[in-house]
Amino acid sequence: MGRRILLALSGLAPQVITETLYCLHQQGRMVDEIHIITTLSGKELLLSQLLGEGGGQYFRFCKEYKIDVGKITFTERNIHIPCGENGKPLTDIFTGEDNEHLLSLTTELTRTLTAERSNIVYFLIAGGRKTMSSCLTLAVQLYGRRQDRLFHILVSPEFESNPGFWYPPVQEKMMKVKTCDGHFCRKSSSDAELYLIPIPFISLRERFASDLLIAPHPPGTLLTSLVKKEDLRLEISLKNATLCYGGVELDMHPARLALYTFFCLAVQKQRWFTALELLEHQQEIAELYQQICVGKVSATSDTGILNLNVENFNSYKSKIKRDLLRAFGESAAEILISSRGKRPDTLYGIEINKKRIAIM
């Protein structure tokens, strides 16, 4: 029989880990291995409050419920933190870039832990920021299997927010709690109610080609792989400032979408441009931008989309490439703005067949 593994999210309230372990223990589902995804700030709390030598709440819980900690793999090495572009662990999840690093870590860890067929993985989405829960839920939908479980945990409100409550102790004790109306009173720990809520999910794993499961791939690559290449349509909505490819939709910055839409229109005319030729079509690009912004033009700086030059064209092209790869993964290759030939006669355009483009 394989191992039972808990992969949980944790933020600034590490109590969620012991509360979940308590519920699993009550259901006869005690685990063999624990992994936690958190931030640098969350890790510090986990090490000091949960795994602290001598007084860590995890060790207290195991001792109280007669669980052999030696049979559970759970050390500092099992705490995983997403790192930024500079390689430094993130202290929090603030920006879109932070969330991309979090999603990458979450999906890769989920893929790794579900690779062994005999393992059972319990996923907990209760801790951390809401964006962390969204990332783990997506990862489970991509890689989860029939035997795996996705959980949320609900705890009585007055105990959920109480820093002194980590799990219902074997011997009940009186605790000072804050009620829903803001008053304080004393309640027995036996009054605490904990519910481990199973969340159904649709697993896409069996629909992916086997080679997509043996190495990390962006979610966009996995999702668009489910669509036949000839059915991968590129649809642009100027009104909504969105780009949809293979059923996956991307919100794109209006300035970048205007330039990209110009290239898509050029595909329909089978046109490619040098950078200098592109600048001659400044007015057409400006009109597209105005359509997207409904006449509220804001990019009027010397370096904005309304004042294109060779340098900021390369910058826009690079950002568009980044947007498309992040959203659609490797399958975005045919819809990138690509180049042909050598400088100074390099031509720029998009390779996709014009019949698969729709602009609204």
C-alpha cells in the first residue's frame, strides 16, 4: 500500500494544520507524510509555533493522541516556498508575478506527489491567501486522481480565530473566546466543532498525453493540449480587451492588445512588416487602441503605444510574448509575433492560419 500524504496551504494561522490532522485522525486517515506550501512569513510561524523544539503544537498533538511522530515525514524540508525572479523566497503573494511563481510551485509539487500510483494525497485549501487556494484547486483539477481528496476545514468561529486553540485536546479545558457579537466569555474546548469538508473536483489528468505528465508544464499547455490543433481558434474581443485561444481566455493590457490585434489583421492580409514599416501604420494601431479604450486614450507619453518607435516596439513585443506564454504555455508558439530574416530587413508577423482568427 502506498503512502498517505497531506499537502496543505498555510498562511499566518498555522493552526489549520493541527486542526486538519485532528479531523483526519478522527476519520482514521492519519497520514505518513506532510507537505506545506506557504510564504517566508508563514514558514517562520510554522517553525516557531508548529515545529518548535519542545513545545511545538504538532508534537503536542501527536503525543496527546498517541501518534508516533517517527512514522510521519514532516520536517523543515517539507515546507515549500515560492521564489521570485531573484531566487529569493517570497514573503507574501502581492503581485501577478508572485502568483505565477506560486502557481508554478503548486502545480509541480502536486504533479510530483501524485506521480506514484499507490499514493493517496489529501489536499487542504483552507490556509493562506485566497489566491493560494485557487492555485491548489487548479493543480488538483489538472493532476488529481480518483483516490485523492480535496478538503476545506470549517471550525467554530469563536475557536477558529482564537490563537490558543490548535485542536480539541483529549482533556477538555476552559478557554477565553470572543463571540460573534464581539463579547468575551469562557467556553469549554469540547464545544469546538470541526468539519473537514470534501470538495468534489473534475480530474483532467487522464485526458493528457503521457509525455505531459512526466515533466512540468504550464497549465495553459495542459489545457490547450485537450483541443485538437485545427480547432485552436484565436479570438480577440476589442470591447472586452480579451484574447481567447483554445478556449482559454486572457485579459490583455489595451496597448499590447492593440498592437497584437494589428498583427492579427495583417495575417488576414498575409502581411509581414519590418520595424520601420510598422511605424508607418501608427494611426491604424492608435485607432485600435481607441476602440479598446472606448475613446479614453491614456497612452500619450513619448514612449506609449501612440508614439511607437523601434525600441518600444521590441518592448511591447517582448511583453506580448510573456503574456501569451504565461496564459497558453508552449501551445502559444504559433500565435507569437515571430521574425524572419536578418537585420535590418527582419520581418515580423504571426504564423497562424488566417482562417483560425476571429476579431470582434
